[in-house]
Amino acid sequence: MSGALTSKLETILVVDDDNAVLTTVVGILERAQFQVLSAANGVDAIRLAKETKGKIDMLLSDVDMPLLSGPDLGETLKTARPDIHVMLMSGGPHGNLLVLNYGWAFIQKPMVPAKLVQMITDVLHSPNRSQLGGQEFDSRLDTR
């Protein structure tokens, strides 16, 4: 892989308290050529973000986690890093309702890998870093 390509990789911080989900999502994103940071909870994610000197382009976090919820983590990181995109995910039946109030992108778990990568790419290249509400994406139903 060329150095020019490597220097352009976007960095995604993935946070999920389910280790199997975390490992799977990290693997999907690394295969899609993203730089990936990962944490098992919101507290570790905040610490990791503070220790990371470079840009973190996106937070991809589970909604419902112990210690700190995904939406609360998103708000905390947006305060420290206003340019960060936030995308939340949930396996629960009503996770999207929590997210829509924040106006962030949302994807329902379980996810089809290609659809996850496509949505992340779409959100990263959106001119509106706050992502207007209603950008729900359920990859299980999407056929594009």
C-alpha cells in the first residue's frame, strides 16, 4: 500500500461493550481501509480520544452501554472535538428513538458489512457534521 493512500485514511473510534460486536465492526472497518481505534466503554473511549493527537473523524458507538451511553459519549466528544461525526448503533428495537433527538446518524444491529461501510462513507462526506435528524439507516431492510 502506498504512503499517499495510508496518509489519507479516515480514523473511526468504535465503542461497544459487546466484545464480539466490537471485534466484528473493527474488522469490517479495517478491511475497508479505515484507521480504527476501539474501546469497550465510553469512559475508555474518552481517555483514548484525549490520548490521540491526530484527528478522529467519526465516533461509531453503541447506544446502550454501562458507565456512559453512546449519546452522552457523543456529546462529550463533540465538546472536545467539534468536527467529529457521530454515528450510533443499537441492537435494541427502539435505539433509533434515542438517537433522533440528537440528530445523529443511526444504524440498526445486526449490520450488513457493505451497508455499514457505505453509511459511514456517506456520513463522513456529509457537509453537515451535526447530521440532521432522521438519517436512520436499517441495513437489514436496505436493498440498494
